[in-house]
Amino acid sequence: MSYSASSEFTDLVSAKLALVEDELGRQAGAETPFVTEAANHIISAGGKRFRPLLVVLCSQFGDEVRDADLVRAAVVMELTHVASLYHDDVMDEASKRRGAPSANLRWGNSVAIMVGDYLFSKASLAVAELGVDFVKLQAQTFSRLVQGQIAETRGPSEGEDPLAHYLKVVADKTGSLIAASAVFGAMVSHASVETVTALEQFGEDIGEVFQLADDLIDITSTVTGKTPGTDLRENVPTLPTLLLRASDDPADAELKGMLDADLSDDAVLADVLEQLRANHVIEEARVEIQRRADRARTHLAPLPDGDAKQALAALCDEVVSRSS
């Protein structure tokens, strides 16, 4: 946490996340060593654990929560997320995930899909222990996530604005689960309806910022878990490339054409990346990401002051700074 949180609060959050980490490994266990290994493949590679962090932080706005319930809520969100990553990697034909070989590359598409299904079943078993309202929210969230994935796969309809389509995909694929993580934390602590609503709105906005920043990182950074320019090479639309395609500046015409060229050659990809990094759309994308982060912060206004609120506000800056 970049702000000056009390040591007691920092220690509390770290302790809760450590419990979540232990439980993640246990939940990914199976009856056979192979399934246990495959199910732990992405989990053991690490990750930001952004969703469990939100569950923990948002649980601080209600009553005191039993560790068992808090950990279960956080694990449900992370398992749901990880399950979707196994499926995403198959659909994207990815070769790397979190800096390690993807499960589909290592064991094949069929195994990767079934491991994703297995982890989602484990998440479903865990959420059932929390109650019907949690089950309902997880199901609604997964429905949005899947619809977002399908929309991304099919692309915009004829006459549909590609940028609006992309932002809806981001909201459904990423914003939905991060918003649900914030709500799970609030619900497990029996927070007020007003608090739940505020945290849901915050989660939706910060979730979209999280994904938009990730997409920008694919272009601007070389220190990621995947090869820079992966989205470019696979012709995956992102905020900068969509802003470029929508530009009516004649000076952008050549670079637009390069986006549609064969980018399989590393030297060609590097050239496009260099030109794109120097283009005005990068700064425009950063401005839009900052605008959305500022909007997310406004949803925190009704919440009581304290370490948890400060930590959520700090996330708005930290998520943006990742793409700077």
C-alpha cells in the first residue's frame, strides 16, 4: 500500500491475504496428483490477487467478520477468476500466463478447459457455504463474464461503434468480477445497503480501469508476464488502437495500415510498437484511464474515513500508475 497506513492495518490485511493464499492452494487440490498440479498451475504462478485484496478491504465497512467467511468469500472470487483464465488462454491460443507456460501449451486445450471447469466447480462449492445471496451474485457475475468473452470473440455488430463495444466487453469481462469482489467483502461483513451500493460502483469503475491499464501496458511496457505487443500481434482491439483507428488525422494513416499488416515478424512488431508508443493516442488513453479512476474515487465519498477507505482511494492511483 503506497499511502501511510497504520502498521496494525497493514499487518491485518497481510495476515488475511496469507490465509487466502493457503486456502487457494488447498481448494485447488484434487483426488489425483495430476489434477492437483494442473489446477495449481496458474495459482502457484502468483498474480496480483487484486480481487481477494478488494474482498478484504471492503469487509472493513461492516461488522467484524469471521476469518472462515472472509477467506471463503475471497477464495470464491479468485477461483472464479483463475478458472476464467484457463478458458481465456485456450480461446486466445496463449503460450504464456503470469510469466510461465500456459496450461493449454503444457497439457493441451482439452485439459486446460476441464481444469477451468474444475476450479469453477470448487468456487461454486465454496460459495454455497456463504448463502443464497452470494450464490446468486456469483452466478450473475459469471453470466456477465461469459457474455463479455463471447462479445469479444464475435466482435462488434455491423454499425456498432467498435470503441463502445470494447468498453462493454471490458465492463463485463473484468469490471463485473472486480465489482462482485467489492460486494462480497461488504456483504460478508453485513455492511449497509448504501455501503454495498457505493462499493459496487467503485468496484465496477476500478475494474474497468484495471483492464484498460493492462491493455495499455501491453504496448507501453516490456516488464510484464507476456510478450509486449501480444494484443497487437493477435489483432485484439484495445483502447489505444481503437482511438487510433477512430482518428481522422492524415498523419495516422500509415500507422493504421501497419496495424492490419502481418506482425508475426519480431522486427516488424517492434517497429509498430515504437511508433505507437510515440503516437498521441497513448496520452489520450492515459487521460481516459485517469478520468475513470477519478470517477471511481468519487464513489468512496459516503464511506467512513479510515485506513480501509484510504487504501481503496490509493488503489485508484496505483492501478493508473501501472500503465505510466
